[in-house]
Amino acid sequence: MTTEILKKTPLHDWHAANGGRMVDFTGWSMPVQYKSIIDEHNATRNAVGLFDVSHMARFRFDGDSALAFIDRLVTRKVADLKPGRIRYGLVCKEDGGILDDVLTYHLQDSSGASYVWMVVNAGNREKIAAWIEQHLPEEVTFTDHTEETAMIAVQGPQAISIAQRFIEGDISDLKYYQGREATILSHSGIVSRTGYTGEDGVELTVPAESAIAIWEALHVAASEIGGHAVGLGARDTLRLEAAMPLYGHELSEEITPIQAGLGFALSWDHDFIGKKALEAIDQDTLPVRVGLVMQDRRVPREHYLLFSEGEQVGEVTSGSQSPTLGSPIAMAYVAPQFAEEDTPLEVDVRGKRHPAKVVPLPFYKRK
Amino acid sequence: MSTDNLLFAKTHEWVKVEESDGAKIATVGISAHAIEALNDLVYLELPEVGKEVTAGESFGEIESVKAVSDIYAPVTGEVIAANTALPDNLDSLHEDAYDNGWIAKIKITDDSALGDLMDLAGYEKMCAEEA
């Protein structure tokens, strides 16, 4: 039991009234599932899923040098980010450890003025806000918009057509990792072609007070075509199949971006915090992120240890039954000599060893 | 199977006790309430026939997408049968947690733990309080 009062998203009461099993997720009361994780997962793969991701932190930066400031803070070069573009990047410490993975948006308001928007993991909100404050130059204004807005992810093969019904203006020109301000059911918001499921889709950022009306409109439209509201349980199985890392599991202050297989998120042609350390670290001997498929039906889970011929060689960071593949899968960190495709490993499941095999990531890629 | 004559453990197992050749045989399964709470079942590990089990100790495991849970022996005795058809029909537990949903039969060697079990009304009250 926790005595801590959990934060509620603007959609909390809808979840509670519609069968959402509410759990504590990094201090937020969030639905882990409504009826079935597998059904919600499959609805997203086959039609459309609606996700309340309002708990994720949303930051805004104003000022002529806002983008240049963020460019120093994130591993990926964003100084050249054109208006309407979004980039994935990491915030690293001086020693190269990962503080968070974030999305940086370069947006324009209706008057054409530029600003930077950033989406940060819910559990890292205070830490990243403090890190930003610590480095913030006087000429950049930093504001936290998390609680005055809601964020709804619409994901799946039908996501664009469902979302389009409530968004003014054609969004079919919006490419992956592009975003802009938009009018959503007559409210001012942001639409971005982003997500965390491995499916096509958009994420809508809307004023908190309009969240229920927009969610309900989307939910009615989604339900007509086999869509579902989706809880954090299926969000986790969806991102796991898509091999998207999750902070606190695949990413931490003790893991470098190279180990995590996120070398693409490091731009060496700009200066960022942690760059010197990352250039100096000998990455060749450090454990690396791999995919595992179990060879029987036991489900590998976080912290389960991996063995090869009796020697401990790694640890599971995320695992689940894969609803799409129908077999248990995991992401894990293993010593590099065991990271080769098809390497047989054993997973210790509660004291018994079960066979697994290293496989390439992702487990699932949409057609 | 009527649930009227069943006993329930705090850990959500159900028990049906029958006499056979002078021995007490406990048929054990998982309550419909627990099946519904676990949802999305993906794996069941049955106890081995012949195994001596002690009331309150884990003698099987059930996994959902989200988590793995122990199944606790509600009585002390010897496992004399396990429902080998069940691991391949976990979905059937959602319709029928009691008749075909039995997991194991235990020949009771010490019936003192039976006194710790609840009847259906007591069990439902406990579940309502947990919710």
C-alpha cells in the first residue's frame, strides 16, 4: 500500500469508469488494462488502439537560441531541425550514462514563431527538469506543460483515418517524425506522426479540459472498426515486439547508448554533454542489448539471469509473451561474445533453466 | 460442479474434498475470481504426480502476460493426479474454473490445514474486501 497520492491524467475518470485497472506507474494512476492485454495488443496491430500518454512530461523552450541549447543537451544533432520535424535523442550525463530518451520537436505557432517542444519519460520528469534548469541559459525560457495538456496516442493501421476525422486540415502529408500545431475537435493542439507501438499513428497533444471530449470521440470511432482503449500492459508488449527500449529497463544511467544499440541517436558532428566520455569508453567488452526467443513456453521477465554452459552471461531487461508471435520473447543485455544471432542461452526462470535463442531485433516490423 | 461444497484458500485456490477408500482426496484448482484477475493466461506448470506437498507451499505456477504467480497447496499430502490436458487449454479456465479446470488431486495425509479454508461466502467476502 502506498500513502502517496497518485497524480491523475485528465482522462483518469474515463479509465476508471470504463473498466481500467488502475495501477501506480511512476506516481501516476494509470490503466494497466481494460479487459485483456492480448485483445488490446491485437486491436492495435489490426485496427487502432487509443492510449492515454498524458503522464509523459511535455516541456517547451522559447527563445532564439532554444534549439541551440537543446542541441547541447541531447546526443542527436537537432540544431538543424527544420520546423515541423521531430528527432529521437538521448540526454546523457558527463560520463555518458543515459538520463533519459526524449523526442525534440521544432514547432511553429500560428504567428510563425518557432519554439522547441520536448517529450520526456514520466518517471524522469523531475530529474530532467532539474538537469535542464542546471544548464539553462538566461535567454531561453523553459516551461512544463505536462499538467495543462493531455496526450493521446492513436496507433494502428487505421490510426490516421480515425484521427483525421477530428483534425482540421489534411494530415496525410505528415510524414513519420513530423509534427505541427493543429485544431483538434475545435481545440488548439499538436499532432505528430510518432508513437511507441511499431505501428503507424499519431500522437495528439490537447488542452487538459478538452481531453475527455476528444478521447470519447476517438473511442466511438475506433470502437466501430474493432479498435480499443489500450492500457500500459499492451503498450509494453507492443513496444517490446517493436524492440523499442524503455527507460528503467533497457536504458539507465549505467548503460551507454552504444550498448543499447542506439548508435544512430549519437551525432558525432556536434557537441553534447557526455560526448567526450562516450568517445573514450572502450565499448567492445561491454554487454549489449539483444533479442531472445524462448524455445519453450516459459515467459522470461525483467532481472531473470542468462547462462551459457553454466556461466552467467547476462540479464533480461524486459520480457513477455508476444501476442503477435505467440511465443515468449525478451530483450536482454549479454556479454558481446554471446550476442551473435542463433546463440543458444539458458534463462533461469525461478530456479530452473529454460532454453532461449538470440534473435535479431525487432521481433515485429509492420508491413 | 456447484461451488457450494467447495472450500477456498486465502491464496485463491479452491478445494473439493471427497472420501475414497477411506482416504480423503482433495481436488484443487484456481478460483474463477483469480482466473479473471490474472487474465491473459499463457502458461501453467502442473505439480508432478507422486510429489509430497505441504499446505501453504508453492506446488505449481501460472503465468499471465503480465506476471507469474505461485499456486499454493491448500492441503498437505501426496499429488496423485494432475490435469495434463489443462496447460494446452488455458482459455477454458475462463469459462470453467471448477469442473474441467481442476489442476491436481492430492491424497491428504494431514487434514489440519482444512480448518484454514473458507466456504464460498467467506471467500467472496474476502475478495470484495480486497477489491
